[in-house]
Amino acid sequence: DTEVTQTPKHLVMGMTNKKSLKCEQHMGHRAMYWYKQKAKKPPELMFVYSYEKLSINESVPSRFSPECPNSSLLNLHLHALQPEDSALYLCASSQPSARGKVGELFFGEGSRLTVL
Amino acid sequence: LAKTTQPISMDSYEGQEVNITCSHNNIATNDYITWYQQFPSQGPRFIIQGYKTKVTNEVASLFIPADRKSSTLSLPRVSLSDTAVYYCLGYNNNDMRFGAGTRLTVKP
């Protein structure tokens, strides 16, 4: 199984809603990532978890709250978002740098978020 | 972590070899160079990775000169389906940041 599964594929939410994006992988990877991608722009790193601990937080606003409940799951909790937060949110996983084939990220198909 | 610079876009024709160069002047000793391909509305896909000299796999080659301040992704005999955005990344530990990317258009 070389898949990273993201749900939902599409999400429309109002600025006062609370929602969550979910990501799951069963490749035994111990590093998981959230990226945000706007149209015609590169993916922008948001958060990195290594061995279920947050290792990188790119000064993301607190209205985005990541959670890594176990080594296979990664959530992104959304609250009080702004219309400019509308984007494709990509989850990825990899082996941590100390093991195996470094640098190969496996991406999900993304969750397309629209904030009204 | 290496800041990367690539051409914004490139055009090619089917069957040609395409070389995309990435500049990373401030690459650190521990940084690897990794290339990804992305189609619209999909996540990026790993192509190849290297540290120095030449690396080849079934889809591409990667050339990194001795000073490691640049790298060149070589795609042999491209087809229409190779039309995509190509990103080079400087990589260290789990810190994976994408540069602006090169939009490659392959024409018939």
C-alpha cells in the first residue's frame, strides 16, 4: 500500500464553522506533513510531524490546528477561517531522514477547501 | 536550507530531451536535491534525488556538479503526458520546501 488517503476531497465551510481534514497512510512512515497550495503556486509547508511530535510549524495562524493521534493519522482542525484560506491542502508522508530512502514524499490527492 | 531558483516555464516537443536546471547557491553540506512532478489538482510525485555527481532511474537523470550550486533534471524523449510543473527542492532532515517550479509544456 503506497497510498496517502485524504478526506474529504472537497469541503465548503463558513467563516464560523469548525471542520477537520484527515490524512491516513499505512506505509509505516514516521514523518507526516501538511502543505497549502493556492492556484498556480507551489505547495507551501505548514506543519511537519516526526514520530508523532510536531517538529516544524511555519508560523501558521492558530485557526489551523494540527494533530497527529498516531503514526498513521494526521488531522488538520479548522476554525474561524478566512476566505483567503481557500486552497488545496495536501498531506504527505515519508520515512524520517535517518532511515531508508530519504527525501521521498508520498502525497495524497489533497482536500480542496472553500471558505465562504 | 537551500533556496532554489528555476526557469518559470519551458516548451518542448514530443521525443526531445528536456533539461531543467535549478540553481541553489546556498546549498548546505547536508542538503540533498530532490525533484518532483505535479499535474493539476494532484499532489506532487517524487521523480529523483541526488547528493552529487549523476543519478539515473527509469524516468530521469539528475546531474549535480562538484560545487553542488546547481542541478539539472534530464527527461529523455518527453511525451505530451510529461506536461506538468517540475520542482527542485533542497532537502535536509524533514524540512521539505518547494521552490517556484518550472512549468513544462510538451507540444506535438
